[in-house]
Amino acid sequence: MDFKSKLLNDAVEQMSSLPGIGKRSALRLVLHLLDQSEKEVKDFTKAFENLKEHLNFCEKCFHITEKKLCEICSNPSRSEETICVVQDVRDLLAIESTQQFYGKYHVLGGVISPMEGIGPSDLKVNELKERIIKESTNEIILALPATMEGDTTNFYIYRKLQDIQLNITLISRGIGVGNQLEYIDELTLGKSLLDRSVYKNKI
């Protein structure tokens, strides 16, 4: 699309670089912003500048936070005996919305995917092992996507932690193969946590 305006073209290009936003949707959003007051546009952009400048990753679990430790890790009422391992922050938020889990989390930052150039060293697996040893964790729940990449990552973590006395469980596979956790309804996801099974029986 050529809008005969470099400023408009540049704005649409930037907006369409966001996931799930095509050129037509980007144009609609850009035109909407043009209709807003100067203050509203400044507030909009400032919110993202503040997000980038002040938002960090938790030193322990790698969840997003404005402090050194996220609210979950710093909450004394959350059990330290169980750690739920997730692919990214979106999956953590999906599980939190079920209100069925009261332990802590560990965000890997992805799953092993050679096609995308993501290997084990790109994930927070070593940090997970160090944390388990330091915190004397009793159980980790593998809550990764039901995909080939998710299963590969599950197996890698299982092998990595074999020398530690630990219960390794897997969320119930009532979740369809290939589904992403963030898109699953809260009832199904909550039940999959409650119905988790021992991982070694799945190999």
C-alpha cells in the first residue's frame, strides 16, 4: 500500500510490525490515533516508553515486574514446594486466571525449536535447576505447549533434572495437541493442572 505520505506509510509500517496486525488493520489504528487529541497520543506513546524503561524480569522466575522480585515470588502465602514451568508470561497469566495453582512459577522464555534457532542454551533451564537445588523444591509441573517443540523441551528438562530427588509432573493432556495455553478456557486449563500426572510415565 502506498498512501502518498511518507509519515503515514512509516506509521502503518510500524503498526503492522506487531503480531496479528495486517496493513489494513494497521491503517485503521493509525487513522484512529490521528483523530485523537495531541495529549491522548502523547499519553499513549508515553505508556509504552515507561513500559520499556521501567519494566524488568523477576530475578527468580523471570516473570515481568517493576521490582527485583515479582509479586508472586515475593508473596509469602505462595508455596515454594511446587514450581510450574511455563513457556512465557502469557502462559503464566493464563494459569493464574484459573485460580487453581498456589505455588511459584518459572518462565523459560521459549521452547526448544531448531527451526527457529532456539536451543536449550537460549532457555532458562540452568536457572531452573539452580533454583530447585537452592529452594529444596518437591515438585515441578511441566506446563508447556502440547506440541513437538513443547514435548522436546519437556524431555530435555526431565533429563537435565534426573540427578535431583524431585517429582516431575505433566499437566493433563485433555488439552488438544498443538494448542497454546493462553487460548484455552480457564475451566479446562484449571482441570488440567489438578489432573496432572507423573512425567516419567509419559516417556
